[in-house]
Amino acid sequence: MAEPALRADGLSLRLGLHLAVDAVSLQVRSGQWTALVGPNGAGKSTLLSLLAGLRQPDTGQVWLQSRAMAGLPARERATALAWLSQQGEAEGDIAARDVARLGRLPRHGLFGAPTAADEAAVDRALAETEATPFATRRLNELSGGERQRVLLARALAVEAPVLLLDEPTTHLDAPHQRALVRSLAARARDGVAVLAVLHDLTLALAADRVLVMDKGRLVADGPPSDAVLRQALMQVFEHAFTVESVSTPAGPRWVAVPLP
């Protein structure tokens, strides 16, 4: 089997007195969309920041395309891994297209000029997030959902083989949440390794694979069709919902149904 695009071995990180990430090991493979879920405070965002190389673990190591993350030059890491934070910067008097162009900065450098290939990648990302109609408008003129789509376009414009997204559906309405899910699935089909933290469990259950995190540890890992995975998912959320199978034109889907 091919080496995973991203691998973590025994990651732990303590924030003050709190063990935010506790001995987590995982693999994210090319061509697979993985959702990371868990209750508030489970350590999901902290884990994702470790995987992106934005924090250094107390113990353990991250490997990006079989190379130790800690030893990779920043520019090389930025072309191999695209990142969207939970609270991305989306303010200011800058055009939406220029924000998306920042995704290409690692390719041509701070003093280099964007190439035709860079501009084409930006065009694709803006179209994929349905942000093209307001590409010339300033961020401070956009709604929260529109700004989120611009930040998504910036991450997608990198066209990196690994894509890490922390709560990418923030501020998005239902049609654009659906569009994002389709986009992530399409990216995975094209060979990208996708890992996204999601609060919407029904959206997460559309992924190829679900990781369940609780109290800093990974407690379950499997496809939505795995009964053990679904049971663990309900357990960490204190059985506030059931997970049911529904028929759709695209085939059976699993959905989280809140309990009264």
C-alpha cells in the first residue's frame, strides 16, 4: 500500500494544565475525504493545527508525504499542504480575488509575479466556491458567508495534495454547504487527501471516513457504514441523536436525527 499523504505518530500537546491532544496516531490517504468530529473541547482544532505544522507537539511527529514536517522548509510545506483555520482573517479593504491569489503565493514567492497557471488556479477556486460574481468586491463589502467562500477559494487555489479544513461550513447556507461537500468529494476523487473538522454530523457522515475524537483522544475511525463507528459517535455526544440510514437518489446515506 502507498505511503499516506499525511501521518501522525503519537501526537500529544498540553495547553496549560489541559492535555488537549493525547497520544494521537492517524493516517490520511490520498483520494480519501475524512471528517473529524467530536464534542466541544475534544481537541479537534488543536489536532488539526498540529497536523498543519502550525503548532509543535510536546511528543510525537507529523510526516507529510513521507517527510518529517518539522524539517520541511516553510515554502515547500505551503505548496504541499493547504490550510483553512476555524477563524480565518476575512476583513479589510482588499478585493476577494486578491485574497484567493494569496493561495498561489508559495508557488511564485513574495516578489514573483503570478503566472497564467496561477491565475487559472484562482479562477477555478473562485468558480468552485461560487465566488466569481463578487471577485472584484472588497472583503468589507461581503457577507459572512461570502467571505467564508473567499477563504475557501484561497485554500483551494493552492491546489495542494493535502487539504486541511477547520469548520469550513461556518456561515455557509444549506446550498453552499452542499456545494462544499460535493467539492471535497470531487477533490478526493482527483487524488487529494482531505481532512475536515465538521460540527454538522450529517455532513460529516457524507465523508468516506469519519474520525471521532473525545477528550483529546481518537476513539473511533471508520466509514459511516461501520456500526461500531456510529455507536461511538452517538456515545461521545451523550446519545443526543440517533444515526439513521435514508434512501437518496445517489444511494443510501447516514444522517444524525436529534432526539427529543
